[in-house]
Amino acid sequence: MKGKLVIFSAPSGAGKTTIVKHLLKQGFDLEFSISATSREPRHTETHGKDYYFLSADEFIEKVKNDEFLEWEEVYQGTSYGTLKSEVERIREQGKNVIFDVDVVGGLNIKKYYGDEALAVFVQPPSVEELRKRLVGRSTDSEEKIAMRVAKAEHELSFAPQFDVVIINDKLDDAYLEAENVLADFLSSELS
């Protein structure tokens, strides 16, 4: 039997990656869907583990060949996407796929897979708290942070379109809520 899909989306800095990493350690039968991107790797990132890092030309070629389940140019010159082959590789093994994707990508995957997918939106307690988190990361310039905050304000409007919204105010509470939502979804029968 093919695995189900669990999609975590959020504005940058809301905590979705932290929550996804936590869930992967909790004994659920999950495998992480590694996204492809045309951006350069950060110093802590590894090709094939954090992302599939592609050149802009390689990315465009895969778009032309309809190899993406979803993709988006998130920032000027920086695209992210989910390769169909990555998702099907995991599902064919009977494992459930967990995604850490941007908001529009998450909704596109949900639309494609319907009831086989659960779309979870991780929301920061406030835009100001989100800004503090982005500054605290020390990975982006002030200009990049301002871009991410502006984008986050827009992305928050998409929350009602998701199956579940988890407000990440206290991380331990968000972990517990995510575990419960995931357990319920994975144990339910598909209609």
C-alpha cells in the first residue's frame, strides 16, 4: 500500500523545519521529501540531504520536462520545487512522505493528492516574533529579513486553506500538537 503525505508549510522562521525534524525522530513511519532548489547551499547544508541543489538551467530543464509536483520562484532568481520522482520513490516503499515546503507549494501538493495528504500550517504567534526569530538565526542580511517578513505577512492569509493550523508559540506545545495531528491522520483510513 502506498504511503500518505503530510505537508508542513509556514512562513520562513515560523518553525516548520524544527517541527518536521522533531517528528522524524518520533518513530512515525516517515521519510523526508527532499526539495530541489536553484539557490546556493548555506554553509551547513548538504546536497541530497537538505536539498537537491540544482543550477538555474537544470531547474528550468526539469520544469520544462514536467518533473515537478510543484515549484515556485520564491524570490527573484531562487526557485524551490518538489520532484515527482522523489515523492513516488518514498510512497512506493509504503512509507509516508513528510514535506517541509512553502505555503503555495503545500497547497499545490494538497490539491494534487487530495485526501491522501494532510496540509498543516505552522503559524508564528505574531509577525514581530517571526522577525525576532529571523534576526536570531543570523543567516540572512537585514534586507533578506525584511523580504521574508513582508512575504510572511502575505502567507499568513493562506492559513485557512490548510487542514490544520498549529500556532508555534511554545515549541514543546507545538511538538505535541503536531505529534497528535500526525498520529490521527496516519491511523485513519482513506475514504
